[in-house]
Amino acid sequence: MNAPAPRKNHDRWLLLQLWGLDTPITALCWSVAIAALLQITIITPGPLLLVAAATWCAVIFTRLGAALTSETAWQAAFYRSHMALLLVLLFSVSMATLWMLFFQVGQNVLYYVWAPVFFFCLSRLSAASWYAQLALLFQAIAFALACCLPAYYFSFTLSPVNMLCNGPVWFLGLLFFLTARERQRLRVGNSSMQEAIVTTVTLILLLVAALISSVTAPMFERKLCITIAIGAGCLQGFSRLSTLLPPQAALALSWLAMALPALLGVILYAPHSW
């Protein structure tokens, strides 16, 4: 009779994630950090809000779709029980996002929007179970491109092609992918040694590549490379720390593994460039 109570208590840890707010907050942190680290001195709130709102819509759309198609999806019962409210919110935020896109930010941003939208659509096309990791990678790349969008839009010299050909953007996508895998591991309770080894080796490779780029990349990209290297270290530290925490608490705090490096980058480097 008293079994449901602990479940509710545990779910309180996840309220931020259940309502899809953790990813937009992270997107906002990285969007601000990337603009600062690339020394973009003039930026308005419009594109930042556009990225955060579009990210929330993508997250909720994905989770509602998963809950409708599979009872074993993460927190499917929660999303099914709140389906009507979330659909109303999703429609409202989507319309507000489109209004910002066409009437506040400006239609020129469409030249940059297509890249994250393209990779997000690829992730939906490859959402079959045996393509799950590929879908997760495409989502991470789309997220990284979305976070870079405000900085590149206000650079006035960097085109969408520059964004796609930029090494730190792909490093960031890989960092987000590894973070998403870590969160996925916490959700399903997978603590295999093989999974930990793969994550650690990939993080080491990412750390080395980012540090090398921090020396060889153009000057305006070097601080971003260092921040991504810090992110690799933060994720590795969180991966170790998560084994000492209750699963729900670790999952609730996992979004900080993505947001904290951006905040550290702003604290360490932004005052010198803004």
C-alpha cells in the first residue's frame, strides 16, 4: 500500500528533466558561452530564446512520440498522463518559436537553422532500435549546431558552411553525444565495465583532440576548444561520481555535466573578450 510514495519522492528529483527544462537551460548556457568565447561582442536575446524554445519543443516532441509508441520508453507513464497539457504547451511554444523566427529574429537566420533541423530529422529517421546510437549521435550534432547558431548568426563573417566545417562544433557534438549516452546509462541502470571503458577512451581521445586544436586552431576558436576539453573532464568526473549517488539523484544532476563547462568557460575566458 505504501509502495507508490517512494516512487513519487524519487520523481521529484527529475521534475526539471520530466518537463524538458534541463536541455533548454543547457542550450542557453552553451549559446552564451560560444558567443563569448568566439568574441562575438553584439548579440540580442532573440536568437538565444529561439534556440532554447526550439530545443524544448524538440525534446518534448521526441519524448511524447516515444511514450506513445512504447510503454517501456523512459517515464512513459508520466508523459501519457500529462499528454493533453504537454500537447497544448508544445503547440503554444512552437507557434511562439515560429513567430520569433519570422518576425523578431529575422528570416536571415534560416540560413543557419537548416543545419540543426537537418540532423534532427536524420535522428528521427534512424530511430529504430538497431540505429539507436546513430540517432543519439545525430541529435547531439543537431544540439551542438543549435547552440552555435546565435554566435555564427551575429558574426557577420562566418557562414553556415563555416559552421559545418568548424572542428570545435563537431567536438561539441561528440561531447553532447557522450553525455547523452551517460544519461541513457543512468536511465536504464547499465553499469557494465565495457560501457565505462568505451566512454573513458572516447573522452580521452576527445580531450587530446580538443587540446591539440587549442594550439593549432585559429585564435578565435582556441578558447572554445579549451572549454570543450574542460567539458570532457567534467563528464569523466561526473561518470565516476554518479556511481556513488542514488540513480535518480545522479540522473537529476546529469544535465550539469553539460552546462557546467559552458559556465566555467564564461567565467574563465569571457571577461577578457566581452
